[in-house]
Amino acid sequence: SQMLQQDVKKSKLPESLDRIMYFKKEEFEVDWVKVSDRSFGQVYKVKLKLWREQCAVKTFSSADDYRNMAQVCKIGRTKLKYLISNYGLCRDPCAIVMEYMSRGSLDNLLTTHVLMWPKKFQMIHEVAMGMNFLHSMKPPVLNLNLKLSNILLDDHLHVKVLQSLFFFKLSYPRCVEGALNGVLSVKQSSSWINSKDIILKILFKDSSDQSIHTYLEQKDFQSFKEVLRKEHVSMFFRDDNSLLHHAAASGDVESVRMVLNMGALVNCQSVRGYTPLIVALLRTYYDICALLIDHGADVNLGDHDLWTPLHFAVQAGNDRAVRMLLDHKATADAKDKDGWTPLHLAAQNGHEGVVRLLLPRLVSVDEQEETSGRTSLHMACMYGYLNIAKLLLAKGADPNMTDSDQATALHLAAEEGHFRVARLLVTKGADVNRVNGSNYSALHFAALRGCTGICRLLLNHGANPNFTTNQKWTPMHLAALKGHPETVLVLEENKGSMDARGQGGWTPLHLACHHMQEEVVAVLLTAGANPNLKEDGSWTPLHLACNKGAFPSTLQLIAKHADVNAQNNSKDTPLHLAVQAGSAPIVKALLMNGVEKHAINSRGQTALALAQQQQNNEDIVQLLNS
């Protein structure tokens, strides 16, 4: 697709590891929750203090694995919604920091759930898009470890491909040559599954029971009717499926009728709580559904997760089945074990027709599910379904209803970048200055994601550009942190503070220098940001740029009269830090701009002494001796 091609053009792999972000253990919250224990090490769920985001920290017991993950980390910094994002590396412990996927692996899901066809095709599409993106990069990247356990799911069962150690980067000629010579058909161990196997695994379940129900599975209905006896209807097979379950799954109405007429229990449940009605519904056998209902099937009897037939029909976007169930008195606002109603599912999945069927049968549309306290309006706005949001608001949905984190629908729309939805909410009375539990306003989220249009919309409707979060970050801080120069300009034009002090006394310029956001550094300095403000440890932005080896930012700061001889609390000058970073160009630039090369830090070291202690610093030593 055109969108994928545009993403690929931006995806040339960097040639060095300079741009990889390194985290320290103290940058995370203290509560590390182990979610997996594998042969390579452990995986923990942790929260980054600065970003306030849940992350997965994947530790390694082998130093070789950790070194190899540097290449994976570079690939993962390329942003695509079908790939797990890698945020950076951690040296203590040796780990990679990546996006956290709350629902685990596809392998686990397939062993515990039956997926409907739209969801199956959605998952296959998302895996294919992720792999196609990797293959389209320059140079191509091959993932030789694509297996179900490396395909992870978010809260709403969208899948992403996990970056693994088994990557190869090939030039185009090598790629062609490798294909011709069979290099690309790597011999896989028994635990690996190729792409075709993954598709088949998602689409079909294995079935090997040998009994009367095998006639139904083989569509041999004549033989089934010839051997069927009354005692068969009380039999149960694998997973506590009755003969009526198998008859319903076969799609043959007459077989179902025969089993029912012999006294089968129409509301019997499998080990997962599925009734024959749910089984027929999942396969869209409408005649069988009608027959079961005529024989007394309970349209409100749910499975073990309390998903009723209506939940399943709504999740699949099956208007016909939804109408049938509602016409037979299905409860329109039934809740599953997590408090999700059919309207939540319809809003989340963008099934506008289903929403239209449900709304006339509902008294309230502000029911909150119990996991995160979100309403159907939250769901529609988070996924950008404008027409559904319009329907819900017209039915009386409260645009300022908050979830368990005190987030409104506007927070979610701003965070996901849905401009038209955000505009609708604002016109319907959404409070642009409402903050969530972390004191984030919608403007904070829009700035963090670089959604400049939404920022301008919110500011034009009275959003405060200088609200601070619990960590004292303003929207300007967050835009600088993530490298969004256009957003910084919009905030500055609307009186956003360039020199606001956040946690630790850091200004937006400090954050931009620390995270090597050169374009933002240039915008901030041009707009008048003070290059000589010190944070709580007396570090100036120039200290941070030199410490990171960010040569362009260093030149920009010097051009704006940054103090090249400023000392932090450890008496280190920018020159000390440039030497530690091993950046000869920065050392040369500082020397040409009047830095005191004999300055001594609190450890009694000059920059030359530091350079002489380090290996492969001959060029820096020569510069300092000249």
C-alpha cells in the first residue's frame, strides 16, 4: 500500500549505534513484575518514570545475546504499528526495553479461545504487514524466528511482531543471490513455525476424536443419520462438546433437528461454556440458530467469561445475527465478567450498523467496563470511529465521563491522533483542560504524540499550554522529549513557556539535548530558549549534548552563546563530558570556542587526564596536547 511505501522510505537503518537510547535502572519504577521466564532470561513489566508508560524489560543471561540485541533495537526504533517498538537498551541489568503487550502471545490465545473469522483475517493481515515492512526496508531485514510465541497482542487483540535475535540484514544483490542459492530457506528447528503454518494455526483447530461425531466433521450426513441412536445424544466428547454441539457446527439443519428430537439438551455447555447456539452463531448458520431458539435455546446464556450469544454476534459485526437475537429478547446491555457490554464491543470494533441496532434498546450508553472503567464513547474515540462517536453523543453519552485513570474520551482521541473525533468532542462540550490521574491534559497527550493539528484545535478552544503533570512536565517538555519541532512551534506561538522547569529542574531544551532531538534544539534556540539554564545538578543543555556526543546540537548551542566553561556539581565542564563520550569533533569545536582545557573536576582530573585513561582516544589526546 502507499502508506506502507511511505513508511519504508523513512526506514533506512542507521549505520552506527549512536542513536540507541540507554536506560538506567533508576529510571524505572521500583515495582518490577515478572511476566515470563525463558531460556534467554526474564521479561518484566515495569513503568518508566519519565514517560509514565508501561514497558517490557527483556533481560539476557548471555552477553552475546545482549550485544546482538543492539541491531534488533535499531530495527525496532523504526515505528510501525505492526511491529513491537524497542525503546532502547539497559546495561544494568543487561536488557532491551520495549513496548508492553498486555495480552501475551498469540500462541496462548489460540489454545484458550475460539476466534471469529473477521478477527482471524485481521490478525493474518497485521502479521503480513509487519513482515512485509521488514522485507521492504533498505537493506532488507529477514526475521527467521517468526513463530506464534513471537506474535504478541494488545488489550484489544491487535497483533504485533516481536523483534528477535534471529535477524539478517541483506543488500539487494545478496538478497537475490541468497534466494537463488537457497540461503533464505533456512532450516528451522522443530519449535519454529513458518508463515504458512501460522496462518493455518490461526484459521483452523486440530480435531482427531474418532466417534459418531466424525461423520458430522466429514460432512457424511447420510451415514450419521443411519447410525444415530438415542443414547448418542447424551454422549460428550473432547472439551465436553455434546453431539448437539457437533451437529450445530456441521451446518446441517436436518442433523440438528434429529438430535434435538431425540431429546438433546439444547442449553448444554462445553468446557468453555459454549452452547450449541453460540457454536452455530460463530459459524453464521442462521437456520440452525433459528431452530435452536425455537427449541428453547437461551439467548442470554453466556460462556464461562459471561459472553452471551449477543456478545459474539456483535464482536463479529454480524448485523443479521444481532437483529435475530434482539428480536428474541436478548439482553442488549448484558455484561461479561469484565463488565463489557455488546455496545462496548461494537464501538471498539467500528461496527456502526450494530451500534444502530443496539441504541434503541438501551436506556444508558454510559455503562463502564470494569477493567479500566471505560464507556463505549471512550472506545469509539480511542479507535477513531467518528460516526459511532456521533451516534453515542446523540444518544446522550457524556463527553466528560472519566475512566479509572480519570481520562476522558478527549484524552484518548488526542493520544491516538484522531483529529476529527477530537474536534467533535470539543464542539459537544468536552473540557479541554480536564486532567487525568497523572495530571495529563489532552494537550499533553497531543504534544507527546506530535499531533500538531489537535494541539492547535485545543489551544484555540482555551487549552492551557503550561499545565504541568505530576512530574512537572508541560506540553512543551513532552513535545521536546519526543522530537516534534512543529508541535513545539505551535505551543510557543500560543505562549507555551520555553524555559519551564520540570522534574529535576529540566527545561524543554535539556530534554531535547539529552534525547538528541537536533531539530527541536534548533527550534527552541531560535525561539529564544535560554541555553545556559542549569538543572538541579547544575548541568546545562551543553553538558547534556556533549555527554551524548550530539555534534549538531553542540554547534547550535555554541552559536547561541552557551557557556563552554560551565561546571556541573561534579565540576565537569562540557569538555570533560565530550572526552568521556569519545567525540573528537565536539572536543575540537569546544577548543575552537574558548573552552578552558586545563579545568579540573571534583575528582582532580583535567580533560587530558580523562582522555589518557581511555582506550582509542589518541586523536582526542593529540587535540588536547596541541
